Amino acid sequence: MYEDRLDGRITPEIYDTKVQELKQRQVEILKQMELHERADENYYIQLGRLLELASRAHELFTRSKVGQKRRLLQSLLSNLTLSGKKLSISLQEPYNLIFEHASRSQWLPLVKAARTRCE
């Protein structure tokens, strides 16, 4: 574009307008990149908190009051049925997906494939 201006194919006014538009677009892209970086950071912070909570789940559950235990179980489980001495449950989303894919090979198929190739 600069060469077009020097060669006279576009006017200085059009060139200046295009430069301003490109600078504005660059600022917008940089802002979007910053938002994505913050979102990634927040994701990992939340993930760390979730893993810490999960590692202490048993301890927290046993120390909790009955009402707190009930709320936790209601958020985790659904379709509780008791047939004689057998309790049947279904897990709420996303816990059901986590349970279904609990195998490491299902979570990380590419890593497993890479390890297999290296052996």
C-alpha cells in the first residue's frame, strides 16, 4: 500500500485513512488477544481450585452438615431409586461425562499413541 501511495496510485488521503483503519484493527486484535490470555489464566486458576476441591472431597463431605451433604449430592446425582437394598443412581452433567471417560487412554488418546510409537 505504501508503494501505491509513492507511485501515485492512491491519494495521500486514502493512504492515511487506510493506515488509521489498520492501526485501529491492530488495537482491536491486541485487546482480543489480551482477553483470551486472561480467560486462559482464569481457566487454569479455576481448574486448579476444582482439582484441589476434588482431592479434599471426602474430608469436606464427612465434615459437612446434613443440609450441605444433601445439596452436594443433589448437584452430583439424579434419578435416585431404591429397590430393596439396591440403590441406583445417575450422574448429572458434566459428572456423567467425566465418569464415562475416566480412563486415561480415553482422555489422552494422542499421548497414548505417541507412547506406543516410542516403545
